[in-house]
Amino acid sequence: KFNIFYPDLIDRTTTPKYFLERADTDNFCILRFSAGPPYEDVAFKIINRQWNKSRKRGFRCTFERGVLSLYLNFQSHWYRR
């Protein structure tokens, strides 16, 4: 769960965005949040696995009242013997 506060955005009509970038190894990726002035980008190094983007499974990406919320769960891989 990521909750990032942007109380002083200059342009309130544009919503902040997130980007996935490659990291130094294949096991990780970089999740970068970009909002524009006066804020700089914020980046987190997370595990490089597929996201479960179903709203029923907990995915949420909203920008309300100056708070960008990104909730995600990684996809489960089920297997049988």
C-alpha cells in the first residue's frame, strides 16, 4: 500500500502518475511516482512480479484530496503436484 501526500500541487487538474522501470537486477523493479512542481519524483524498489489488477483482489489507484493511493497485491501462482 502506497499513500503519498501532495498538499501543495500547483496544477490540481493533473493527477500524479506512477511508472515501472527496470532495476539493476531482474528480481526487482522501480516504482516511480511523479507529480510535477513543486515536488520531485519518489521511487521505491519492489519485487518484480505480476500484479493482480482486479478491484476485487484489492487493486486501487485513486487521487483524492491531495493523496495518491496505490494499493496492489501480487499475483499468486497455484500449482498442483
